[in-house]
Amino acid sequence: MTIPDVVATIGAFDGIHRGHQLLLGQVVERARYLGLGSLCVTFDPHPDIVLYPHRKLTYLSDRTEKERILDQLGLDHVRVFEFTHELSMLRPDEFLGLIREQHRLAELWVGSDFALGRDRAGTIAALVDIGRIQDFALHVVPPQKVEREIVSSTTIRKLLADGNVRHANRLLGRRYCIRGTVEHGDARGRQLGWPTANIRPDPRRALPGDGVYLASCALESVERRAVVNLGARPTFQESERLLEVHILDFAGELYGHALAVEFLDRIRDVRRFDSVDELRAQIARDAEVARRAEL
């Protein structure tokens, strides 16, 4: 079997934000220039979930979404390694040897803070030495900045937790999206005159902080504005955290359907109202804000 030569990169790539996109785009461009294949090596689950479970890291993108975006970016090959404690104990040269079983590295492209292998021994300097032995060139890409701010998955998670989805989207380079199956609820939204599609978020996904948001949902290839309530329902003394989506000017049934909710901006905090009528009036004001907002 012929082992193809590739230009490769390695990383968790959670969220595939604008910094990741820059690196991956350079890998694709360089590979095409050299007439080689482009390869992204990534991991599932995220290494921090295995190595530091007490941190309770949440994903910006699950495996399916990550692979879909990588495909859209033009990568020829994507290899997803199951990340385990055993894998984390490999020396950098041993892990690169696993890659070389299927692809011969012509070049390896990494970020400036990259480190690989047991005890993060595969620093930039170490990879240069390994490259001399294994016959590949190393290219280091500096951090990507947006308005003088370094783009990172950690920063994006914090922005989401703070409810600043508009800024998070700028760093991601796309709208932050949560997907889920619409479940039957207590029909309270319908009784209020504002029916909602209810989604129970995956606890492993990073979510925006509790609040009411302007969002967008695609239904039958048509983008529709929506108002999303994310969090508890204090007016009704209910503490379970749910994602309730009211799609403007839509009256169809969505139970059992997969729904993608793209967060665009924060409208207000979740709060308790003294009466159902007050809540109903506030939802109407939220809907008007959503209708008039610039997307």
C-alpha cells in the first residue's frame, strides 16, 4: 500500500474558531501548492476531559460538527484519535509514528503554544529535532487576533457564559449553534400565546448564560428569527434549565424534529414576573425586539 505524503496539523480544535481556521486554511493552501494531501489530526474526547475531569470542560463543538466544519474547510483527510490515558503517555515521536502508519509527514503545522505527548514534551524545539529524524519540516503559526484580542476556545467559553454571544460569534467566525431534538413540554408557552419548541441541551456542550436571546432557526431551508429563553422559569417556580425556542410567525409542529438554534444576541436577563399577564406582555416586547434587530 502506498502511504501518501501530507501537510498535517494536530490539535483538539474545539470550536474551530478563527484562529483554528487560519491554521487549517494555511495547511490546505500549502498542501495544494505542493501537490500533496492535507491532514488534520484531532481527538475525541477532548484531552482535558480525560486528563483534568475536575475542570468539567464543556465542548464548543461536538465530533459531528467538528468533522463537518473540517470538511467544509477543504481538508483531504481527518483522523480522529480516541483520547485515553494510554494515548497521553506516548512520547511525541511515538504518537507521530502512529500518524506515519497511514500518512507520511512532509510538513507539520502547529500553533505557537503547541505541545505534544507525555508531559507535553513535544515542544516546538523538540518537534524541530524530531522532524530532522523523521524527515518533516515544522511550521509555527502565531496566534490569530481579532481587534487586538487573541482568539482562544477559553475566551469564547467565557464570553458565552457571560451571555456575550455576539462577541463570541466574532471570534468563532460563525454563529454559535446548539442542536437538539424538540421535546414535549408542559405547553405553557402555547397557553401564553407564544408556543415554544423545547430542547434539553446536552450537558457536555458550552451554553450561553441564562437569558433571553435573539436567535435564528432554519426551517425548510428558510431562515426564521426566534426568541430563545435559556434557563429556569422563575415565574412558575421551575428550576430545570431548558432551552425554549419561540420561532416568530411559525405555527407548525416540531415535536421529534432536530432543530439547530443559532444564537445572535442577548435581549435581557431571565427574571421572575408577578403575574402571567406581565410575562405575556414582556414576551411580546421581546418578540418585537427580535423582529427589529439587525442580523
